[in-house]
Amino acid sequence: MEEGTTGIDWSGLSLPFDVGDLITSGNGLLGMIGGFVLVALAFIFVPKVITLIRQSFSAARGK
């Protein structure tokens, strides 16, 4: 056995899907839950944007 190998023969391994199938499945899953991802991002970033806008207006008013 060579150094760095695990001793398992992977040469006869075959999978029922290929890379294209995996990418297609991932895109389909993201398409189904994409709206929920956008809502989660909105809950994270909208308060930060509102704070930034308020601080910029208060800084401009203070000058």
C-alpha cells in the first residue's frame, strides 16, 4: 500500500448521478426555498440599512 492511501479500492465505485444532476438538484432546491432565503436576508440587512440612513441624516443635520 502506498503512503497517503486509505487502503480502500475506489476504482469500481459508480454513482447513480453525475455532477450535472447534482447542480440541477441544487438549483431546484434553491428555487423552491429562494423566497425564504431572501426574507431571512432582509431580516438581517434591513435594520442595518435603516440605522445607516438614520445616522447619515442625523450627521447631516448636526453640521
